[in-house]
Amino acid sequence: MTDITQIPFELGLVEAALTHAEHLYVRTADEVARVSSNGSVEILHTFGPQSPLAFKGLVLIGHNLLTIDRPLGAAPILTSVSFEGDVRQYVAVPLHNPSGLTVLADRPMVLDQEVPMTRFLLGEQGECIAAEARNLTHWEVRGDELTYSDAAGLHQRQLTGSWSVVEQTGILTFDLAGHCVIQTLEEGRAVFEVQSSGASHTVTGVQRPVALHQLSSGLFVRFRNQIAPVSTPSALATLPNATDLGTVAEVSEGLSYLDDDRQLLWSADGVVWDQLKPDVRASDVVPASETGLVLTGRRACVWVKFAVI
């Protein structure tokens, strides 16, 4: 059972969000803003005209929000916006097509694509800290350690200098506990191998994208709109009313998404689902914290807080 609080606020199309000190911080198409617990909105910075479909992201380092300025017809720029609205641009970071933004060892790291290659650019000067990934499939950051999978296998890089590679083609996703999903082809048919606790299970007749989800009831593997425990990945349950499935977010140790009727569904086990009617007409889910998310619409959004009772 979950206790859910909704806080509507007037901003459109939130693309990234995070929480800090009882506030919600969001990146919209062209703004960075702070939302209070009463729903009031304070615009910290407004960018010039932005590329509408480009990745922008939002992370927090100290009292500065890092995002990507995506001006129309110009190169992307890693940009810092303070809580007071002071803006700094890191023009020394050489960006082409950013696809990810995170924090590694308390420094900003941008994933930058030049298909099929992805570079990992760290800090205010954009130092490339790893070999370029060819056909990147998944990446994770913990502390000062970067782990990612690509066409060559599973790579692990620590800023202290150690580096390791596990040669394995076809890795689609993994977690830092050693679980992974590998895709191979047999007679032109996709075959998925789920590796967990030293065991390997084969699954067919399912679709990408593939994800691993840690829920309160255990670790699950999801193939688009079907989900199962990693220990029995062929025992798939179909997410209810999820033919038009958008973002699926982990929140409050459960899984949440907007169903076909734009209702918010949440489950801790992939079997029993709680349903919530949002206070706004939402089009997507944006993760904000371990216990909160944003349901975003074209003109208004709602900050949803979860508490397990």
C-alpha cells in the first residue's frame, strides 16, 4: 500500500527533475526552475531557443545545477545554474550530441555521441576518461567508478587508474551486482539470455527495450511491457493497459508508469498494481528521486511523492 501526495505546478514538458532540501528542481525545454512544496514556481534561468528533441539533463553538484544548453543551430554547452540563478558555461567541454549527464566523483560527466561512438567527458575541461564506446548499450556510475557495456563487452573504469574489460558481445543491460541480459540471434530470431547468481535462463518471443529493476520484492527483468523475476524470467506478466508504454520509473521501491488511459500505476512486485488519477493530463513520467517523480503535461505538471505505509 502506498500513500501518495500530488503537488500540481504550472510548467510545461519537464524533461529532467531532481529533489533537494524539500524542493523540486526541473529542466523544461528552455528553463531551469525550482518548485516549492506548495506548488509555487521560481524560474532560475531561461535559455534562448532550444533544440526541441535534444537531450538536456539535470544533475546537482553542491549548490549548482548542471544541464546542457542546446541552442538552435549551435554547439551544445555544459552549463551551471546556481540556486541564486547565477549562470556559468563550460565552453571548453567539446560537445557534439550529448546523450547523458551524471556525476562521477563529484564532477560532471557528459556522454557525447558521434554515432556509433560515445565519449565520456569529465569535468569543466571535458577530459575523455575512457576508450570510446562503440554502440553503447548501458552505463552505470557509482562513486568514482564508471561501468558500461558496448559491442566489445563490459568495461569498468575507476578514476584511481584501474581498468578492466569482460569480453562479451550482445550485452543489452546489466547491474552492478553482476546480473545482465545478453541478446543473440538464432536463425534470425532474437534470443535473450538472463544471467543471475551464476545461472543462465533463455527467453524468446519478447521485445526490446530490456531493463533490470530492483524492487522491494526482488530483482526483475523487463522486456518492453512484460516483466518477471530474474530467477524465473520466462514467467512473464504483462503490465496492465500498457500497449502505448512510455517511461517506466523505479520509485519508492516499486515500478511506475502511465497506462494507456493516462492513469499512474505503481507496483512493488509486478503483480498487484495501485492506480492513481493524476491532477493533470500527463503525457510522460520523469523520475525525480527515490520517492518522487513528475508527471508532465504540455502546460502543467504534478510532483508526485510516494510513502509506503
